[in-house]
Amino acid sequence: MDGEALSFHVIDENGTFQVDFAGEWTVRHVQSVDDRLKTIHSQRVAGREAVLSLGEVSRLDTAGAWMIERTASQLEALGFTVRRAGVSPVQQALLDAIEHTGTSIEMHPNEGPWYIAVLERMGATVRQIGNNILEQLAFFGLVITTLGRAIRRPSRLRVVPLVHHMEKAGLDALPIVALMTFLIGAVIAQQGAVQLQKLGAEVYTVNLVAIVFLREVGLLLTAIIVAGRSGSAFTAEIGSMKMREEVDAMRTLGLDPIEMLVVPRVLALVITLPLLTFIGDIVGLIGGGVAVWTMLDTTPDAYLVQLREASGFWTFGVGLLKAPFMALVIAMIGCRAGLNVSGSAESVGRQTTSSVVQSIFMVIVLDAAFAIFFTGVGI
């Protein structure tokens, strides 16, 4: 039973069962005797002792020690009492380490009080949010750098995709934006008139509609619709390309995915969201006018006169001024979520959901920040 540089010999006679190991029991050589070592056995067991002798082993590593321990386990399963002989301290330490690797240990960790677990989850969430903000800022810087390079060299700007995305994100979204703003404008006017009539101040319903809709609701409603519609579309489109490895193919061809995929979408949304906001404001005012005309018996001419007196340039301009910033945030979050897709359909759905939630959250945060700022400067 000799291998190339190792051997084992089985002695099974006169009540003695012994396996003598010799040579270099290392990973380089053990494969040559693996099959034969598995087949050693004895017909007469009945509580006999089996001796594994390592006195002639010159070298022993983890692979050899594992095979010797496997032999010991096989003999114990047959009913032998296994004893090792001629083992040096170094070899014994290695055999002990291998023996303990097969022992299953039931772990019962101390989870501690429930409030510790709650604090741990809160801390993990805060850390994840912080990492997400840092990654989003890094992506923002990358996109701005790429956009600046395209501005310096206009030939790098992809005009056809830009126009295509302006159509998809702007023109195609116009019907739903117009419908929603018309209805919300009418609801604001109707509810405002009902409440103001109790105070005998229904004449100020037009002021309520003008200020609330032009400064806040028109833009906020349009941005949320665009975030749910176009932002999710950006994520799904880029995520599908990432899943099909088209983004990797672009990099292989020397094309920049940020320049090819992200910049046209960002520019398209920055251009179209202010236009959608403008149209949404006008349609919302029309919806409010219909409600005022119906409930308060006000003529359209009187409504327009009071509307002009209630709203100034900045009442209308504040909403339009916030629109490009919200468009930038929506497009950035949607495109980055698409590039973060890991390669499965489940990842596409998860990133699309995440992009919509983050976009709507950031739109509301930006709107609140701008409202505080404009109030502070007296606009």
C-alpha cells in the first residue's frame, strides 16, 4: 500500500489491529491513497482496540491530518476503540484542531434587552442613510463633471436621446399632470370656500387658491407625479440595461455610461419639469376658477381681476424657481438607482421602489427648505 511519498500498512492478526502511517502525509500526496484508505476494515471487532501509529510520518499538514482523523472516525463507527501512537506534540495539536472542526456547537447568543436591539437597528439605519447620502453626493459630483465636459464640447452632448427623453418625461406626462392639477385646484377652492364662508370671508378664496397653488401645491404635485412616473422609468430602463450587461458593454467599448445614459435624462427632466409646473399652475388655477364660479357665483372676469391682485411676480416665480432643483434631484436618484441594480429582476424592482420613495422624500424636503428660505428673505 505504498504511495509516491507516503504509505500505510494494516496489521490485523493475533488480536492486534494497527494502521502504520509513514512518509509525507501532505496535500500533495494524500490523493494517491485516499480510495484505499477508505476501505480498511476488520471482520472481528467486538470491542477491540485499533492503534493508529504515526511514528514514521515525516511530514503532516491539514489534509493528511484530516485523512487520519477520518480513518479514526471510520474505525470508531465499526466499534473499535481508537488509540494514537507515536504522535509528536506538533502533530497532536494539528490532529486536535482537525478533530474539533467536526463538532457541532449550539450557539445561544445573549441578545440583551429589547431596547438595545432597537438602538442597534436605529444606528444601522442612520449609518445606511449617511452612506447613501455620501454616495449620492459623489454621484452628483460625477454627473456635474460629465455635464461640464459636455458643455465645453457640445459635440459630446447626445441631442437625439435628449429630445426623446424630453418627450417621454415631459410631453407624455402632460395629460396626467393637467388632470391632477385641475382636480386639486378645484378641491382647494371648494374646501377653502366652505371654511371661509363660515367666517364671512369667502371673497378671499381666490387669494387662497393663488398663493397655495402657485407657491407650493402646483410644483409639489407635479414633482411627485414626475418622480413616480419618470424617476421610476429612469431606474427601470438603466437597471434593465445593467441586468443585460449592456452598461458593461459600453465600458468595454470605451463609452462613458454617465455621458450616454445619465446626462440626457438629467437635462431632459431639468428642462421639462419647469414647463410642466407652469402648465400645471395654469390648469390648477382654471380648476380653482371653475369651483369659485360654481360655488360663489363669481364671473370669470372678476376671478381674473382678483387673481391678478392676489398674486405677484414672485408668487408665480417661486414655484418655477424650485422646479429645476427638484428635477435634478429626481433624475439623479432615479439614474443612480438604475446603475445600482445587481443583475436580477428582483433587484430592478427593489431599486425602482427605492428610487421613487427617495425621490418623493427629497422633493418634500427641498420644498420645505425653499419655503423656509423664501420666507426668511421676505419673498
